[in-house]
Amino acid sequence: MPVTRNVKLNLTLSSPLGDVPGVGPKLERDLQKLGLSTVADLLRHVPVRYEDLSRVVPIGKLQIGERVTVRGAVQLCTSRRSFRRRLTVTEALVGDGSGTVKAVWFNLPYLAKSLASGTEVVLGGTLRETSYGLQLEHPVLELVGREGLHTGRL
């Protein structure tokens, strides 16, 4: 556990980011690449985009290219090695009352063990059409019953 100290900071809006605790030389260089050099620049910096995963969509109503959140039960989950690219491909078939969708993760072989048949999940991702059919590629995964950190919110 980190030690907290009562340190008074004399930062102003014109203070360089290098004076901010926790901002070292590398982070300061990275922030400068974004055009941020002062505390004021950092406070005015807003995200370029955000992902809205708050709207749960039935699987049967998914549209290609749409960023969505779906809720369903895992029907089947397997993990296999891809010989062409030397990576592990984990695939899960997730269904709700309206249909099924395939979710695919790369280099996460442990998911196959944790996603047993019948496990209720919430997935957030973009539906893509590939040579293997329609699938959610590397979606955000959360188990139902746990408080969601990513899905069901902005």
C-alpha cells in the first residue's frame, strides 16, 4: 500500500506538467506529443470519442458495424491454436431468446475454462462480418452478477 503524505502543492494553471506528482520524464514526453504542456492544457483535454455500452440489444437485432452490448448465456466455448499466426483463438457461442452470436478472443486461452456452458455474460463490442461469419471480435466480457465496469455504461 502506498504511503500518503500531506504535501502542499504550489501548482497553477501555467505550471509545467513535469511539476505534477506522478508525471515523470517519459509521461511528460508522451503528453507533449498530444500537445499538452501545462496543467491548464491537461484540464482542457477532452476525449476524442467515447463508447456507449449502456444499451443492451437483443442478439437477433444486431446490425453489422454497430457497437453494442448483448446479454446471454454461453452455449459453447472452445480454445484452439491457429497454425498460421501462432496464436490461441478462443470462441464462444452466446445466445439469448432472440438468437446467437459468436464471440472471438485472441491469445486468451484461459477464457475457455472460465466460460462454462450456461454461464450468463454481458459482451460489449462491434459486430463484424468475417470469412468465418458474423462475430464480435475481442469484445469486453463481464459475468452477470458482478458489478460491471465496462458494459452497461459509458
